[in-house]
Amino acid sequence: MRVQFTEIELEQQRRVKSAFDPEWLLNTAKVFPLQANTPSAGPDDLPRAA
Amino acid sequence: MIALPLPKADVLIRRDAVHAGLRVLLPEGCVITDPTRLKPYETDGLSAYRQMPLAVVLPETTEQVAAVLRFCHENGVRVVPRGAGTSLSGGALPLADAVVIGMMRMNQVIEVNYRDRYAVVRAGVTNLGITGAVEAEGFFYAPDPSSQLACMIGGNIGMNSGGAHCLKYGVTANNVLGVRLVTIEGEILELGGTHLDTAGYDWLGIVIGSEGQLGIATEITVRILRAPEGTRAMLAAFEGNEVAGACVAAIIGSGIIPVALEFMDRPAIHACEAFAHAGYPLDAEAMLIIEVEGSVAEQDWLLGQIKEICAGFNPISLKVSQSAEESAAIWKGRKGAFGAIGRISPDYLCMDGVIPTSTLPMVLRRIGEMSVQYGLQVANIFHAGDGNLHPLIMFDANDPASMHKAEAFGAEILCLCVEVGGCLTGEHGVGVENAI
Ligand SMILES: Cc1cc2nc3c(=O)[nH]c(=O)nc-3n(C[C@H](O)[C@H](O)[C@H](O)COP(=O)(O)OP(=O)(O)OC[C@H]3O[C@@H](n4cnc5c(N)ncnc54)[C@H](O)[C@@H]3O)c2cc1C
């Protein structure tokens, strides 16, 4: 996945996952690289309009 | 080796409480905790990896799925959705602290509507079971993974599976109209409907191919199609992989879309002919199976065009199937290909990259060079028309060095696919195999 996607693209996908499954209980450890296999920081972390 | 996360210690300690909690939610016999009965669920199609789960549950209704998910969510327990467990990327591989939710008991066809050409089925209906339910009326469900006898529509949604005939009809995502999805909180969502497009965001686009990461599909509305008037297959044999690859690129580049366009190299041809007796050309380095469909006049015209293109690539032979039996044998060989390779080498890694068809000759040459460099045999059998490669790398699982080399070889192939503008999974999904 790291070859296919940049860190930013991966992070966007992790946010989609977190929106459906905030605690990452569904099929954990699949799809995303293990180091990135944790919930993303959530809405507070989203870039804000200036 | 692929690393898996550490199990949650607090969940392992609560094992008995989790088992008891699940038993309250489901009927007798739907919760499996006994190690000997858990054993069949410890792996999937990526059988080099195994892990016994905390428990397996076999719900019979959407409401039971919702109850189990709600319970797991409240108790912080991980969940692994599972269809038939044929995933080749480890998508259904259990975790030690996870409850596997097996969908096989939800195997009912709920409604068939021929006038509006859709069928509503539960997630545990097999891929071939859908066609089985409608073929008497002259209909079929188009996506046809080679595992179609076993794999289930829920798993097909997980992986956005394809097959030989997807060149013309599209993959799972192009043939699913609606999904009933249960979220981890136990909420039941209706996505899509019974027609091609719905208002608002395309939720189906996000859910199909999401590998059991966003929710569990329990009921699926699929498009069914009228079966074609007739089909005919032809075999084209070539002197090398590169020239056969160039022929594929030329056929696709000309704008012709055969219903299937499959590639097999020498090791694959020999392995498959040995059991299918399909009349495959044993003197060839590479072979294409090309299938067209429609009325007899349409078939004749298309085959004429295709033969003309093939003739430009110095074919050893071009043979059109003369009967339905002959065509059936041709497909028996192709669809049984992975099993046939299993007879030459008990262990193999099946890679699944996609590349632009115009790069086929170059990529096949590079794979051949890598095979020499790693000292591991490789067989190529794949959906050439879609540019969906399946190099099967043969190795010896009892020898860690050989397995390590096979994984490195596979990773190099996938990097090559990305490098030429393709991607690292065509239809088998990312799973654990390609996550790194
Ligand atoms: C011999 C062989 C040939 C194959 N040929 C092909 C082929 O030609 N084309 C192709 O695309 N694939 C092929 N495959 C791969 C595999 O069969 C497909 O990926 C298939 O769709 C998996 O279905 P399954 O029911 O076995 O699902 P599983 O392997 O049990 O699960 C697959 C994934 O979907 C998730 N999942 C399962 N059910 C649900 C559900 N109800 N809701 C949400 N998520 C769910 C799982 O968590 C997992 O991530 C082949 C496999 C084998 C062994």
C-alpha cells in the first residue's frame, strides 16, 4: 500500500475507515500497513478553513 | 513474514464472558468455541498464514448480525467477517482476539424480479448459486471468479471480485444495485436500491471492495442479465509470452471487446491440459483463450476480425471450438488452473496486479527475468483483456528461505505494476498480504 499511495492518500482512506468504525474493530490489521493500523485522530484533526 | 497486531490482552482474559455473551444472542449451535471445531476457520485462501480465533459465530438473520456487532462494539472485541474463506490475500484471516462472523447460514435467495432484472439474495449465497436460481428462465449473474462454486456474494462484495467474463460485463461493483449493511454499532443501513443509480452519495462505491472494514453486508440486490444467444471460444497459440501479450494489446487497442480474453503460459498450459484434456497446444509458449458471444452471424464476424489481428503476431495455431463440449473443456482447464498448479507445486503465491494492457509484453518479459534471478518457477494465467495479472510463484513452504524469496519476488512484481501505471490488486484485495 505504501508503494501505491502517498501518506496523505493513506490518511484520507484511514479517515473513511474511522468514520464507519471509530475504534477499528472491523477486520483490523488488513488493508493498511500495520504501523498505520490505528484510528486516525478523528474530526479534531481535520484541516480547517482559514 | 507479514506481521499481525498483538491481541488485546484484556479481551483474551474475558474469553469466557465473551463466549457466554454471544450464546445469549444467538440460537443453539450458532456459536463455536471448541478448538477442534474452530480449526476449519483458522485460515483462508492464503493458507501460509493461520490463526485460531476467539470464537466463530454463524448468524442466521440480519438482526442477529446486528446484535453480535453491537455486543462486540460495546465490549471492545474485534470482528472478522467471513464468507467462504477463499480470499487469496488473507482478507478473512482470523485474529486471536477476534470473533469471526461466518455468513454461510444466510444462504437464501429472497426475491427474483425478471421484469426489472434484479435478484435479492443473502450474503451467504454462493456466486454460482445466484446464476443457479435464475438460469432456468434464461438469466445469469455476470461476474465469475474462478472460485465461483464456493465463494459467496458477501465475500465478492468485500473484494470487488472479478472473473474471466468481467472484460465485457464489469466486476462486482458494476453488477450490484443495493446492499443492506450492518455497522459496527449494530445499525442497519440500506444503500443503493433496485435500479442503477440512486440519489446522493455513491455509498455502494465505498462499500464494495472495502474488505469487511466498514460493515457487514447481509442482503444484496444484484443485477441479473439475459444469457446471450450463444458463445464460442477460440485458442490462439504463440511462440512467446511477449508476442502473445502484444497480440492482447492489439485486440483491445482495436476496440473489440471479446466477452473473455485469457492468457496462459507454458507451465500453465501443460498443468491444465493434463486434467482438462481440452486440446490446449502443448507446443506453444503462450496461449490465449478468446471468447465471443451473440448470434451466429455476430460470432462469425468477431472471430474473423480477431483471427486477422492474431495473424499479425505469427501464431503457431488458431483453433475455433467446434462444439459446446469443446468450449466447456477449454473453460474447465482455465477455471481449474490454480488447482492444477497446486499439483505441480503444493505451495504457490498468487499475485494479483493490474497493468495497462499496452505494457503487457514488457511486464511479462521482466517477470521472466525475475524468475531466473530469484531461482523460482512462475506460471502466468490471467485475465489479459483487463490487464489483470496473476503470476503464480511456486515455492516450498517448508523452507523459510524459499518462502522469503517468493514474497520478495511477489513484492517486486507488484512494484513493477505500480511503476508502469497499474495497481497492486485487481480483484483479490489487499488483505494482509499487500498491506505493507
Ligand atoms: C481457486 C481460487 C480461485 C479464485 N479466483 C478468483 C477470480 O477469478 N477472481 C477473483 O476476483 N477472486 C478469485 N479468488 C479469490 C476469492 O475467491 C474472492 O476474493 C472471493 O470473492 C472471496 O469470497 P469468499 O466468500 O470466500 O470471502 P472470504 O474469503 O471469506 O472473505 C473475503 C473478504 O470479504 C470480507 N467479507 C466476507 N463476507 C462479507 C460480508 N458479508 N460483508 C462484508 N465483508 C465480508 C472478509 O472479511 C474478507 O476481507 C479465487 C480464490 C481461489 C481459492
